[in-house]
Amino acid sequence: MIGTSSNPELAGKAFSIALTWITETFGWFYMLSVAIFLVFIVSVAASSWGNIKLGPDHSEPQYSFAEWFAMLFSAGYGVALLYFGVAEPVLHYASPPSGAAETVNAAKQAMQIAFFHWGFHIWAIYGIVGLVLAYFAFRHGLPLSIRSALYPLIGDRIYGPIGHAVDIFAILGTLFGIATTLGLSVTQINAGLHYLWPSIPINTTVQISAIAIITAAATISVVAGMDKGVKRLSILNMTLAISLMMFVFFIGPSIHILESFLQNTGSYLSGIVERTFNLQAYSRSDWIGNWTLFIFGWTIAWAPFVGMFIAKISRGRTIRQFVVGVMLVPTIFTFLWFSIFGDTALNLIMNEGLDTLITDVQANHAVALFQLFEVLPWSFFISLLTVFLIITFFVTSSDSGSLVIDSLASGGNANTPAWQRVFWAVLEGAVAAALLLAGGLSALQTMTIASALPFAIIMLIATVGLWRALVIEGHRDTSLQAHTLNGRNLNLSHWKRRLAAMIDYPNKSKVHNFIDQVVTKAMKEVQAELKSRQWHAEVVFDADLCRAHLTVLRHEHMDFVYDIRLTEHAMPSFVHSELKPETDNTETYCRAEVYLRRGGLSYDIFGYSEDDIVKDILDQFENYLHFLDNSPGELPWDMTEHDEMLNTDK
């Protein structure tokens, strides 16, 4: 950073040479990696693994779908859509990678390229990182850190130098990815301010001043935290973005936009395989490096941040819900955005004779959106709203990025001091400013693609680790199929008592006494028998939580856990008033539910005799031993210390 500031011209030349070498040498690797990520994540979602929850089986999503989508969109690439939504289609139309410029075919190609650059591929990159982190953190209790993805491959060595190196690469990638986004943001903010007030010049002084001011705003948000800062800003961003999009849709050529949206989506889907593997091998040019490889490299560098952020807000969703939410919904929204803004701009050029738009955008990519607004009604107000939206996107990206980098740097710890988060927010702004001084967009492109190279390798290794963990998860599910809901395979010795428990809907006091007296006694009988056979087991009863906990300790494998908890439920609507618990007009009843290491099994054992409970424990223990016996190779994880995280629904 000091070197780029002291000699910007020399640094700019070095960045340019490095960019050319990386794209020519490793371009094939970037494209192949992205293709692997896309195929893998779609395959996992479509398989039976898609039913696995990112957390214990009983966990529920922390955020509503609207809140979830708003946050992942704002963190993901809201800034990029504002920057490239008009600029990219216009630039490809004026200078396509193949064929004649400024023709109908060039317009079609421009929109298809924009769809390809911002479609499924980049969300597959974000999704694979987010899925890996969420699965290992919430399903297996490992730290919410990139190193955790390697646990199935190297075990506890993730806590040593290898794990530290992985997280360092993730921090650097995130830092430069955020710097690129901030750099693009301030150039567009500068263009918007110049458009609104021509006395404000377009230069690096204004841009660096904007970085300083908005970084200060980001530090306020980052101190506020996730719910008070990031979530509220994200919802505001989404509301403003949709309002802006709907305004342009109704003012612009609405029917043409809908037609082009459908046609370009079809063309994108039909040509996705060819474009994925197109490296211009027979017509080498700078286009592939300046566009496709830059955008994919930027996404990979940005992936530790976006992936971890998406993971943080995705606990309790199934893998299939996660993949569909992360890939399908944002992609459709993106295609609508480019159709509304990009096709409106192309329609003005091709049918309204607004050729000056091409010249203006080629001279400065950042002015594209504001030049489009100039020919629309209420241009000053809409441009002012856009500048404000860019600023809020900037703040959201900076503060959420600071939270993620801070978490990575502290080994996955979410509760870090405020000064530490502020430090990272300030450093992000400083890096963005230094790269702008060193060569503008070219320097940002180079550092982004360079920092993405090592992390792409880490992502491929993490993909293998996730695959191995899911295979083991499949063995676990097979081993636990013997028990289904409500313990249907139990040969109850006191069936009348069990029937009474099913239809009496007991109150809290009854279930508490049952767990304290009957369940705990049955567990201690099993503990004593295991002890006589040299197996170490522990029984704990927590009176406050009304939880009886049996653990069979295995030093080289994960422990066996059999947990009975008092859970409270709403009274079913079909229950007659005379059957409700004899308490003060309560509308709830309680159950004694079984929980294993992977979460709740949703069946109730209230009313079982001691012998019935012993039999249930032994059945689950037999399934556990069968799982160990049939799992491929040595199970790499033993996560006794994370049991509370696994079995507690936050």
C-alpha cells in the first residue's frame, strides 16, 4: 500500500503486466473451477442430500425469506448491478468480442454476455463457500471459518499452520474484493455528484474523500452489529433498488423489456455450456481478461466475504432451500435488472438515436446510469436517489465485509471488540484508496484476479471436503432409519399407559417429573451396564432446562448422545376442551422428545416404562454402532466440545 502511494505510475505498469500474465496463464483454471462449482452445487441440491438442514434437524431459519434475500443481495453485488447494469450492455454492443459492432446481433450478444457474467456462475461461487461454511459450522459445530471446510480431509490440523494459511488467503481475497467494490462505488458516486452538481470535478481527490466519509459511516454500522446495522440497511437498499427498477420499467419500453427478458433468458440457458468453456483460444484478445476473467476472479475474491455472510444468515434452512434461494432468486432478479436498464439503454441507442450514450459510457463507465436517467422524466430526483442508493450499498458492503474479516481473523469468533471491527473497516477504505491512486480500475482488476487464484484452489479442496462429509452423512441417515416418528417399532410393555399419554396432552409438571424420575433412572441403568463392560458413559439431568442427557464417550470417534428434553407445543385444534391439561386455561401441552447428535427426532417418549426407554436407548445405540461400522474409513471429527451448539436451537 505504501509502495503504490509513493510511485503510482510504476505500480500501475506492474499491475498491468501482472494482469496480462495471470489471465493468459491461468484463465483456463478460473473457467474450469467455476464450472465445477456450478455443477457440484446444483447436483447436491438435486440429490437426497438437499434435504439436510444447515443446523440440527429441529432448527428453523433465523430470518424471513425477504430479510434473508435482502441481506445476501446487498452484500453480494448490489453495487455491481448499479455500476454495470447500463455500462456493460452498451460497451458490448459498441465493441462485441466477435462480429460487427452496433448491430442487432451485437445487441443480442451484449445482453447474453451480461446474463452470463452475472447469472448462475457467480452465485454458484458464492453458494459453494456459503454452503461449506454453514454445513460445517451449524451441522457439526466447527468454527464459522474457511479452515473448517478442510476438517474432513485433515482433521484437527485445521487449527494449526494449514488452517491459519487458509484463513489468511481468505482475508486477503476478501480485503481486495471489497476494495474493488469500494473503488467502483466511489467512481460512480463521483460521476453522480458531478452530474447533479457540475462544479464537483471527477478526480481521485473527490473519490478518496468519498471513501473516507463513507468508511466513517460504515464504522458506525459495523459497531451496531448484524441486526441493527446490516439487516436494516439491506432492507432499505432492497426497497430503493426495486423502486428504481420499477420506475424505469414503467417509464421505459415495458413490452420490449418483457420480450427481451424472456428471449435472452432462453438464449442464456441454451448457450450456457458453450460460454462456460469459451476462452477465445483461437482468437486471443484482451476482452476475456478484462471482462469474464475479471468478473469471475472478482467473485472468487469476494466469495469468502459473501459466502461467510450468507452462511451467517442461513442457519436452519435445508441445503436445497439454500441453493435455490442463493442461485435461482438472485439470478432472476439480476436478469430483470439488466433487461430493464440494459435493454432500455440499447433501445434508446438503436431506436431513438441516442448515439452519444455510447461515447459517454466508453469515456467513463461510471456515468452510464446517470446518462440514461438524463433522458427520462424526473432525472435529477432519480439521480439523487441513485447516489444515495450507491452510498447505502457501499456502507452495507463495507460493514458486513468488516464483520466477516474480523470473524476470520479471530478464528470464527463472532463476539469481538468494536475497535477490532472498526480497524478492518478503516483498512478496507485505505486499500481501496491506495489502489485507486496506483492505477484506478486496472489496479483493482489485477489485485482482484491475483488474490482469487490461491482461494480458487482452496475452494476446490473445500468442495472435496464437503462431498466427503455428505457421504458420511448419508451413511448416518441409513444407519438411523430403524427409528421413525413416534417410535413405531417399540414393543411397549404398558400399552395402556402409552395410549393415555398420547391423548391426555400432559402439562409441564407431569413431563418434568417423568424425565426426572423415569427417564433419568433408565439412563443410569444403561450407564451402569456399560460401565461393567468397560465403556465410559455419563448421565446428566438439568433441572432448570428439564433435560436428561446420556453420553457414551468415544475418544477416537464422535460420541453417542441420547438426549430427552421437555418441549412445549401449541394445543392441536382438534383437542376437546375437556381433554386439555388441567392448568389455568393453557393452550399448550408438553412432550418428552428424543434428541440425538444431529438434532431432534420429533418423537415423544412420555408414558414409556423404564424398560421401554432402555430399549429405545439401545436401539439408537445399535444404530450408532452400525453407522461407525459402515462409515468409509476413519471418521475425522470428534466434536464433543461443540455438542451444545449442535443440540441447541439458537
